[in-house]
Amino acid sequence: MANVISEEVIESKIFLIRGHKIMLDRDLSLLYGVETGALNRAVKRNLDRFPDDFMFQLSREEVENLICQFGISSWGGTRKMPNAFTEQGVAMLSSVLRSKRAVHVNIIIMRAFVKLREFLSTHKELAHKLGELEGKVNRHDTEILMIFDAIRQLMAPPPEPPKRKIGFLEK
């Protein structure tokens, strides 16, 4: 069962909305092999397990953004806006959906979230090191420019001494 769904497929279904990495109810229902309505009904029956930082409903604007960003052509004429599940919300789904498939899929999803988190952590570290290097290069650039200015001054011909005027000087 675990080999049926690849981490790449799951990673492609993780979006960043409101500062959270989320998965949509319709994508999760496809992975779990249940209807979206059945998944949402199970969540509704256990709403106390899904606080706002585990699950929230998308606004119409957020849905339109997703459609534009990822070229999703049709949402099947949904009447309500989709639910978005954070990593903790997805983990909680395994306690609500008790099938073996849900457990196996959840393991794969959790691994995908961990892999994504590690990638983002590495990316932040790299960005920090790049910023430090850029600062060093900028300092070196100004020092090199000062050296070039000093060399130009040394290369410039010495100023000519003032010419003596011929004739009588008035005092």
C-alpha cells in the first residue's frame, strides 16, 4: 500500500497558505480513497480534534489564487470552500479515519512534510551563508576600489611646477 503513492505526488499537493504548509480536503480524500464529503463529515463529527491551527476553511480569494497559481482547471462545482489541513491536522485525520489505507497514507504524508521541512531548513541556512558572503564581498569591493584609487593617484603624472613669469614683478 505504501508503494502505491509516491512522496513526490504528495509533495505536489502541499501548498503554502496563510503561512502554513497545508493539504486540501479533496486531495486528502483522493489519497485516502474516500469521498471528500465523507472525510469532511468525519471531521465535523470530531471537530474538537481540529482547532484552527490544525484545519481552516479557505476563502474564495485563496481558492482563486490556487486555481491561478497551479492551473487547476475545475474544482467540480464545489458549493463550499475547501478545508485546508496543516501537518498536525493531517496527523489527526488518521485518528478520525480508521482504515489501514489511512494509516499507511498518513505515514507517507508525514514523511513528505518532514522532507519538506528539512529542505526549507537547509534553504534558510544557505540563504544566511550567502548573505554573509555577500557582506564580505561588498566590504572587499570597497577596499579594492580604494586600492585602485591609490594606484591611479600614483600613476598620475606629477603636477607641473608653476612657470616663472618673465618680466618685472609688481609689488
